[in-house]
Amino acid sequence: MVASKKELEFEDLLEEVGDYGWFQKKLLIYFLAPVATALPVLSMNILFLVHIPNHWCHIPEMAASNLSASAQETLFGHDKSDCFMYDLNYTEWVQSNHYRIPDDTALIPCNNGWTYETAHFDETAASKWNVVCGDSHYANLALTLTNSGGAIGTFIYGALGDRIGRKPVFFIIVTVTVISAIASLLVTNFIAFLLLRTINGGLMSSLFQLPFIIVLEFVGLDKRGLTNAVPNVSWAVGLCILPLIAYLSTNWIILGSVSTSLAVLMYGYWKFLPESPRWLVSREKYEEATVVLMKIAKENGKDVDEKDIRKKIKILGERVQKEKQEKAVQNNVLDLLRYPYLRKKFLIVTYCWVANDLAYYGLQYNLPNLEGNPFLTFFVLSIVEFPGLFSIWYLMEKWGRRWSSASFLGLAGVACLVVAVIPEDVPHVAVICSVIGKFGSTSSFMVIYLQSSELYPTPVRSIGMGITGAVGCIAIVIAPYIVYLAVYGKYIPFLIIGLVGVSASMLQTMLPETLDEILPQTIQDGETFGKNQKYLSCSWKRSTPVPVKDKYLNEINQSERNGEVF
């Protein structure tokens, strides 16, 4: 009996032209890594832009006196000195020259504005528009609105990339980023600043995901882990660079301008960046797909016949269109909820994404509640990502996705719970546990990002990741207000983050292992994938390894059959 011939897949074409040669390495080194490095500078700079410096009531008579700032602080320092001042006739008080304040002197709100400490910044957006005291909640609102824009933008730009192509959407995002960022530096009131930062924030998640998807569609199966690691490591590099830029800037306008210049430089990728040949095939643009594949072959030193490649592309494309017409299957996001086992995986992955986002951003946003220099503390919370990323990079390829991710997310949760149960007066506990929690959440996030792309079936992979990311943004949106709860007790943010993290790590153990597994190509594949795996199984215990040559990263197989690319 003769075995049936395997149908042509896009991975066959990619293998012919080289699935990891100089072409792919250039994309990783010169495109994905630099863009991912710039992203935290573009997105996380909001923490420094709306930083509220130490401040106190501005008293013109005192400012004109010969008293030093330290002497004024000694005289007027009290628990509410940042928002209230003594009800005195300061002209007479200064002229009296005895500098004594009666014990029964009443306090009144600042009526001449505020004086701001300039140890770290000459001016921030918060100090420019006096977003302090009764208006201090606007600083948290800036973080919330910036992140809420990401929840909307992830869904919109993810779907748009599937419709009109990866390359044009990338430059649309860059353009809107530049315009909104520059405009936010030129406005004359804080409300306009908030609106523009909301628009800007709506682009950041997509600006991280889209370059990752672009490169992922050009590499072979065995380089998926590397493709996932590069942007995560680059992000950590950018995080470490951000406090240095903020420290050297001394002014929020300079910081915003330097950050925006990084986005402007991305226009240099217009000629460098090709369109995804997978997407081109799905849109019946066979000649353009041929040109891209021949370019890949040339740069990778592969000798291939252009006519043969063109013929195979046409065969693949025609089969896709034919199967689309014959089956007329319309897959959409509801398929993630329609099938019970697929629904279970979707909900667990989404909750784990929420837990990771809450731990990662919650601990970063909690910076004002940690003592010390804000630039140095931010740097420490950032540099700890490197050991986390490199350790998880090794473990997830050896131990598997499921247990490595669950273990590190659990570590982050437990570290936060330790802070919640230890008395606040015990020194350094909050800082040490924050660093451990950031280590764990960084490691786990790297895995769950890859794991979700491997669990979702091809027809709904991109939209599934988009929705999961959008729901995850809810955690980022509420993180500033969870951090704000520290005014009622510094343990409260840690308690919430810890409970969510531990519960998510327990649920994550119920997901199937995806290491070295063929990705689900159809909705039915997605429903059955992982059902036969044992709960305590690890990747190295697999009795029959799947040969690399028979494993495919099917980013578009089934979606091509439906006329869509994900």
C-alpha cells in the first residue's frame, strides 16, 4: 500500500529558501531587537513624565527671605506640609525676625501654588500643571488611560494586520505614535495631555506584538524559542536604559522628545522590511510572494529555481482557495468559547496573562512606595529581568512551557504574599520581595506569551492572542489603583498581586505541554490538542519525539482556507 503524498505546506517552501539563515538573522538583529529595545522607553516613560516630586506650599515672603530651604523645611515641616500651610501674616512674621510659630496656628490649603523639589527633575508634567494634592489622582489616571488605550489598540491593530498586511500596519502604528507623542509635549493643559497619551498608549502593545509576528512567520520551528527570547531580552535592555535617559533629561519635555526620536528612526525600516509571504499567499498575491521568497533564498545562499518556487506558490494558493470554497468554514473568536476543552485552555491562558500583567506592571508601578532614588530603584527592578529571562529561556526548552511558567509565576505570587504577612517595620523586605516578584513575573510572562501562540489553533491564533492581550491590559489598567491602595496599608497591593499570582500558577498546571508539539491547525485540532497528556508529564518524558522535519509552524494554514491570515 502506497502512503499518500503529503500536501504542500508553506513550511516546505520556507525550508527550501532557508528557514534560519542570514535573512532571518538580520530581521532579529537589526529589526526585532532594536524595536523591542525602544518600546519600554516609549511606553514606560509615562512613569517619569507624570512623576510627582516632593513639594510644599509656595510662600512668596519666604521665597524672598534669606532663610535656606533646609531652614524653611525645619520651620514649616508638618505631616500635611505638601498641601497645607500655616495661616499667618508672613510679611509681619518675617519682619519680626523671631521665627516662632504659635502652637495653635491653624492650617489652610496652599493658596499660592507649590514649590517643587528639583533633585531629580527640573519639571515634570505633574509639576507643570500642579497635579498634586486634590488633583494628585490625575497622575494615576494618566497611567490608567495610557494602558486602557492598549486594550483597544491591541484588538484593532491585530485585526488590521491580518487584513491589510503586517508591513503597512507597522508603519501606521509608528506614524500615530510619533504624532501623538509630539502633540502631548505641545499641549497647554493636562486633560489634552491625558487624551493624547491614551492614543499613544493604545499603540504600544501592538508595536511589541507585530514585529514579533513578522519575524515569527519567517523562521523555522526550532527557532521559535529564540524568536520569543530576543524581544523579551531587548525589552529588559530598554527598561535599564530608560532611567538613565530620564536621569540625564532633567525635564519631561526633553525626556519625551528623546523617546519620540526612537520612533522616528523606525521609518528607516521601510525598504528593509519585507511583507510576510504567508500573508501574500493567502491574499493570492503570488508574484509578490515569489519575489520575497527568492530574496530570502539569495540572502541565505540557497540555490533554488524561481519558476519552481512560483509554481509551488500557485499550487499552494489555489489549494487554499479551493478548500475555502469547498468547506466554507467561517472561523471566528466564538470558536474559542464554543468548544469546551478549547474554551478551558483559552480562559486559563487569559487569566494567567492577567496575573502576569498584574504582577509585572504592579510591581513596577509600585516604585513610589519603595524608598530610595527612583532612578536607581527602577534600574534594579529592570536589571533583574536578565537572570529571569536567561534562566527561563533554558528551562522552557528543557523542562517545557507548562511547569516552568507555573513555577515562576508561583514564585512571584509567594514573594508578594511574604510582604503582606511580614510587619512593615521589618527593613528591606518590600524591596527584596519586589525584586524576586519581578524576577518571577518576567520569567513567566516570556513563556505564557509563547505558550498562548502555540495553544491557539491557526484560524484564531492572532485574534485569540489579541483578545487575551486585550483582557490582560485590564490588569495593567487597574494596576495603578491597586498600587494606590497602599495609602490604606502598604501590604494591600502585595496581597492582591500575590493571591492572583498563586491562583494563576495553580491553574496553569492544567494546560497541556506544547514544547516540540505540532501546532493545532484547525479548530478541531485545537479542541483535541493536549487531551491525552498526563497531568504530571514533562517534556523530556515524551516516549516518541516528533522529528523536527515533520513539525511545522502553521501560522496561516487553516486561516488561508478561510481567506484570512492570523
